Amino acid sequence: MLALMSGRLSRRALLGCGAAAWTFPAAALTGETAFVENAVNLMTIGVSVAGQGPYRFVVDTGADRTVIAQEVAEALNLPRGDKAAVAGIARTVVADTVHAGRLRLGAMETEELNTPVLPRTWLGADGYLGLDVIDGHRIIFDFRNRVMTFGGAPSSYFFDYVKADETVLHGSGSGGHLRSVDCRVDGVHAATFLDTGADVSVGNSKLFEALSRAGNGFLPTEPVMLSGVTGGSVAGRALAIERARLGGFDLSTSGLVIADLPIFELWNLADKPALFIGMDFLSHFSKLTIDYGRKQYRLELASLMLASQT
């Protein structure tokens, strides 16, 4: 949940999926499939809140907690709760919370939720669905057909067979913190997680140190300012890389941003080369499936090249 500004990267694009300028069909709440739509470059899904809606929520696999826009909470007259600290990219703010009741998307309905509220102008959407909602479930991001599917028994949809145009990343972690070590950046092993709430991919300084020993260097550009939904900003540097390998696929890319963001501490990845893969990488695939039950990412080939097995 952050924005990025600087030079040619300057634009309001919350780390919530600025994958492409697609026009998506309106959100639906029938069956297990909810269609995604494009609103200010955010990939969103229709969510019913307290029986009303649908409202547009970003599915954010990098956020621990669900957040609702203040305007939605006020329109629904949701009961107020206690204050809560909301950690952002650059700062932590104390926010009001509301008793949101049950959230429904597709065929899935949550338990009663107590969620922080932030201004909609900060979020760029009606809310963000965090790991407190999506952990334990199965989500398919079908970029080719512009459809997001949510729900179903997590472990019953995956098979050991992997097609030639697919790669599977096996993860570890708890509470939805699904980390994989099957990633290389220009030959450097790195721990990674896939962040569908991220417009850009970001690595930490440990990754930069390892890459710099191999000859990689920062691009001669101004710092990239990463600003979060809680305000403030953190400076990052654009790093030149040639290729990122995920599982059995090589993805050609022009670079990524290096910044020691708090999320690396939260995911216990600050002391090792690590990065999170945002939508700038993921949008090159035709489909992403996340099975939190089996702790797997499954990526389907789009305009990629199969990695060499050497």
C-alpha cells in the first residue's frame, strides 16, 4: 500500500496493482467469481460490507490487516471501535476502527471484523483486503481474461502435475506470510513473496549488497520516492538488473527499486537478500493462483521465456 513518485515513474499508483490500463467489467458477487475493474490503476474486487455494496477493494497479499475507507464506514454508519495503530511505508498513524460486521466476496463470507479506517483519498479504493481475510483461501488472478476468482477449498484445486507453461513456487511461513526461496535476481538467490498490493517490485539493501558484488549498480536517476497510505515518504534507488527468475521462468526486466521498508522486518526478511514481487513483474504472467492452504504460488506463462535448467 504505497505510491511511487519521481521522474518517469511519477504517478498516483498505490502499491495496489497498477498492472495495466485495462477496462474491466463491473464487479459481481455471484458464485465464486468476482470480476475485477480498473479504478485509478488499482485492480479491485467487489465486496459486500454489512450487507451493502458491492464496494471496490484491493486484494493485498502483502497487508496483514483489512482497511476500510472512512467514507464507506460513514455511509454505512458502522459502529466505532477503539483506536488502532496502522503502520505504513514511512510512518505509523493512529486510526479509528469500526465494527464492519461480515464481508462477503463471491461465495465467501468472513467472520465479524473490526477494521481500521483511512480516508479514501489515501487508499485510492473503498478498502484493502488483507491477510486477516484472505489467509487460508485460494485466489486466482486471471490477467488474460481480467477476472479474479476467490474462494473454494484451498487444497482441493491443486495437483502435483505442472504444465509446461506453469511454474510452482513452494512457500513457507504462517499467518499468510507466504515466502519462497525459489527466486534468483541476476543469479543471486533471494527470498521473495508476491505482493498483489504492490505496483512496483522492491528489494532490500542485503539484496543490493549481493548484486553489487556481482557488478550491478544503481541507475543514474533521481531517488524514487515511495509514499504510503498513511502519508510520508521513503526514498528508494532504482537498480539495474537483467533478469529475475521465479521457479522455472526467467523474466526480463529493466530493474527494481531498493529500499529498506518496514515490511521486510515484518516478514522476517531484513537480514537476508530479499524482495517482494509487485504487479510490474506479475502482470507479465497470464495467471497467478495463490493457495494459502498448500502454501503455493502457481504462475502461468504469458510473454515469458522458460528458464534454462543449468
